[in-house]
Amino acid sequence: MKMSFIKHITLFCIVAVFVSSCVVQRSAVTGSKRAYGYSWEKEVQIGKEADQQIQQQYGVYDDEELLNYVENVGQEVLSVSHMRREDTDQKYRKTEFYFRVLNSPVVNAFALPGGYVYVTRGLLAHLENEAQLAVVLGHEIAHIAARHASQRAFEQQMGQLALIGGAVAGEELLGVPGQSVLQLGSQAAQLLFLSYSRDDERESDNLGVEYAAMKNYEAADGAGFFSALERISDQSGQGIPTWQSSHPDPSERATRIPELAQEWQQKGYEQNIENTDEYMNVIDGMIYGKNPREGFTKDGNFYHPDLKFQFDYPDNWKIINQPTLVAAVNENQDAISLMKIDSEADSPETSVRNYVTQEGFTVQSQQSTQKNGLNGYRALATAMTEEGTEYRFLVYAVSYDSNIYRFTNYSLADKFENYRPNFEQTSYSFAELTDQDKLNRKPLRLQTQKVDRSQSFSMFVDNLPMDITAEDVAILNQVEADASIEQGSWIKIPMQ
């Protein structure tokens, strides 16, 4: 039985993976033949389809100058990679590459097969110059060129790796549950969430340094970024950022990268390009951290200044805020409330009815409502999965400011009544946001500047915005908090 509501289950479902056949093709990196889970043509197709979904789900950062800058650096590094060499198969050389900046504060970078590379504004904030960016982009280009994801897919087919279903349930991409929130097809999800091996990561490090060095970038500078990653990990008391979870230890990489750069210098590749001025100028004014204009929480309330709405959520529930949806998830991760704009419905009733009349649903009750002066509609329904698991739903939609907002609340049927007050609290509290203090919230932005005097770093961070510590800013600048900053050096400070 197919039910589209399964697409939205972020905590109860897993991504099923099945690789039906293997393909033997030449490697762009080695030139030798080897087995892959997918043909290169299929990888390109999967990447193209998933790219649109990722852009929609997370949003591309709204700064054309910055986007063009990252694209240009990426294309420069790509031009000397194995994907563009004369002895490489034509199918690789003709594949277009795209470099995206995602609107996320999380320090993250990843690649999809077929030529799609992503970095977040959170990662860009933690880099010091164009050379470091070149190493990061080179690393991701290398994953695509070596077809590491497709290699892992083949090994998985051969039984060398477990299916990713259970693993994905615990994975996070850009700080949110990684499976159905993305709403990717199973093939795209497989290639995105399959962990690379440490050998894959070391190969990508080697190639990333090679590509950056061949364009005369100061590739050894990449070590500073990996040292910053280690400090982020130590500061949070958690594991290293998600995109690093299967990578070699950051301290190992910080040591190894200068050694790799030295090897390329000995081969005759001069490495003297840092382009710090260019880099600092292009990230000046970039949003730092979470953007409250796109939604923020305070004292058990979610506020969205740009769309001018608010709603309550239960104590100890976690809010996951994405451009296309807002989810509230309980501590036990067995109840969820998903709110999104229904762009296909022309009324709350249409929105709710379209949802609960899907195949597999049984409607128990439905009625019009009026909450907080807004017209709405709600329904109670149940649905059964193929495995016989029963879920119960409270679906509520409300009309506000030319949009239809729909809350889809659900849990296992036998737990629904326990969570029903929470679901009703969240859904029925939706209202217009009128508090001017909340409406006027502004994001922090990076202020980059060359210092006009030499002094202790602590002297530059004595008046930071709330919730930003001197150690945060020290990590951002890849310096120690007690470091001495020399005149003419660049620093980045988050400012209101």
C-alpha cells in the first residue's frame, strides 16, 4: 500500500536501499576499470534530481556576489582536476559541475554524484582565505571524480556494508534528521548518506590538496580549517561535525595537509596564492549563525518575523526549522508536529481533506474551526502501514495572510491520546505575530576588517552580541583567544 504521508515521517521510517546491478567503467582518477553501484550516466541523473530538492529544502544563500565567487573558485579548481584532464574519458570531461552555497549556519560541505558540490555559509564563515576554500572544494570534487559514493553502493550490494536504513535514522544533515525531511528518492538518499571510508577521505584529502596546489593556492593553509573543526568539536562536547563523522581525525589532517602540500611544491608547483583580501571582502556582511528573520524560538514559542506568525510548542520538544517546514519533535522521538505552507490548496478545508483522503487513511471526524480570529479546518484520522503499524493523526489547516498553513500531527495510535494535548496546543496556538520586538529581529552579520594596530585578540571582542563568546569568535578566526593580532591582519566579528 502506498501512502504519501510516509514521505513525511522523519522519526519512524528509514530509507530502504536496494542496488539492483553493478556497472564496470573506467575511473576518472586512475583510468583503470572497476565496479560501481551505478553507471556514471545514472549518477548524473540522480545528482540532478536531488540537487533541486536540496536547494528547495535548505535554500541557497541570497548573495549573488558570494555565489559567483564560490562558483568561480570551484571551476578554477575543477579545471586541473581529473575531471578535466586530456586522458580522462569524455563522459567525465563533459560533465558540468555546480557549486552551491546553502543558507545554513552549520559548518558543512558535501557532494552529490554527477557534479554537485555544496558548502554552507556556516563553513564559509570559518574559512580564512580563498586557498582554504580551494582545498575544501577540491576535496568534494575528488569525491565525485573518484565516485566514492557509487563504490560504497557497490560494496553494499555485495554485502560488505549493512543497509543504511537504521543508520540514516540517526544521521543528521545540516543539523536536522537526515531521511524524509529531505524527501529524496531512495537512490539519492543512499548516495548522500552512505558513509565514505577513511581511505576514501584520505584519497579526497590527497586529491583536494593536489588540485589546489596545481592552481598555485597555498594548500597548506587548509590545515588551519581542520584545526578549527577540532576546536568546534571540543567546544560542543560532541562528535565532529556531521560531514566529518567518517573522516580521519581533524588533528591528523591538520598535520598531513601541509606535508601533502610540500610534496607538490617539491614537484615544482609554486603555492603562493591565498587571496585573503578578496575572500574577506566577499564574506563581509554575510549572515552569521541562525537567521531569526526565518524563524526563531523563545520561551516555548516559535516566531517567524518575515511571515508574521507565531505558535506555541510543548516544553522539551525540539524545533527543526527549515525553509519548507517547521517540525516540533518530542524527547522520546515518537510524536511529531509538522507545519508547512500548502501551496496547492485554496482553503483550509481543501488542504485537510486532500491529506486525509489519501489511500490508506480512515477519517474519524472533521470540522471547521475558528482559532485566534483565523478560519481553519481540522480532522482526526488513522492510517496503517504495510507492516501493520497504525498511526493516528490530527491534521489542522488555517488561512492567514494569503497562505494556507497546515499542521500534520501524528504518533503511534496507542500513544496518540497522550500527545493529543501537545498536538492541539501547537496547532491551535497559530496566530498573527504583532509583537514589534519580535517582528524587528535582525540577524548577526560578519564584519571583516584589517586591524590598524597590533593588540591582543581579546581587545577586539570585548563587546560581543548576546550568546556569542570570545572563544566562538577566536575559532571563527582560527586563532587562540589570547593571541596577539598583528597590524594589517584580518579579523571577522559577528555584529548586530
